[in-house]
Amino acid sequence: MHSSYAVALFLNFGLLGAFCIALVEKFAPMIPSYVTLMLLGMTASDSSSLVMMILATAAGSLISSIGWYGIGRVLGEQRVEAAVARFGKYAFLSSRAYERLADAYRRNRFWVTLMGQTVPVARVYLALPAGVLKLRPVSFTAAAGIGILLWNTPFLTLGYALRGSDHEPVNVGFWASIALIGLEMTILSGLRLHRTLTKWNVVPQRQ
């Protein structure tokens, strides 16, 4: 597998290589992130190195997100939309997908940033409209960092647990990502339902 070769090549540089892989993955998402993260997890020799791998990849992903945020903030709405319309197809980002990401920020911006980091495709480009809308940098960075940890940690850990086995990272990672997204949607739906019921006084308030 070419991705396995790339991971092995970068990991000749240790944690710096893992950092670079996570950094590049968000600017050039040619390989599904869950596959890359699982392959990285499989290279961890023990629990301590796994923790360091989690921190290194989280740092790389966060810097990439800040990079996208900066691009959006510097270019502004019109130039970003024009660039997406012209070049987005080469980076798997259509104008319609960009508009959906921007529309998502009409809701709670902190939670949209956090949860968006755990959704394929959205996790790569969500920082772009965040920069265009000039979200507070500190709030954006905090939310993005938490979301990145929520996404990276399970796949790195799963890869670590499966090291030396015959399981295929692509298949395992795909179903794990589906399960993770399903869990997120269930939690969000439950919170939304609770707020609705509370609003209509169906759920008693604590005194």
C-alpha cells in the first residue's frame, strides 16, 4: 500500500515525521485520515509512544487548521469563494460543500468547530469559512484542538491495538469512523431533544 510506504518513510524522522504527516494530511487529503492515523498507531511501540504520537499528530493537525483559518481571514469572503469555485474540485471541495460549511456557523460556532473536526471532509476545510467569518482565534483554536483530539485518539489507539494483526486498516477504519460519527449524531440529537423538551416544560427544571 502506497500510504503504508509514505508513513514508513516519514516515520524515519520519529515524532517529527508523525507531526509532518498530520500537517500535510489536512492540506492534501489524498488518503483518508482514519487510514493514516491507524497506520501511525500501528507503529507505536508502547503506550508512552502512543501518547506522544497522539500529541504530535494533534499538533500537526491543529497547525494545519490554523493555516486554513489564516487563509480564510486574509483572503476574505469573495476571494475565497472565487478560489473554491475555480480550484476546489482539485481538493475535493465543491462550492456547494463550502457553502454548507459556512452555513453551519449560523449555529453555535464553538460546537460547530469542535464537532466539525470529527467529520470527514468537513474536518479539513471547516477552518476556511471560520477564518472568513473571523471567529475569535482563541475560541477557534480551543474548539479545533479538542475536536482533533476526539478524532485522532480513537484511530491511533485502534491502530495500536491491532498492530501485528491481519486486520485491514482501510476496512476497520471505515467502520470505526461510521460508528464514531453515528455516536456523535446520537449525542447531538439527544441534546437537541432535551433542549426542546425543556423549552416546552416537558422535562422538569432543577430547583
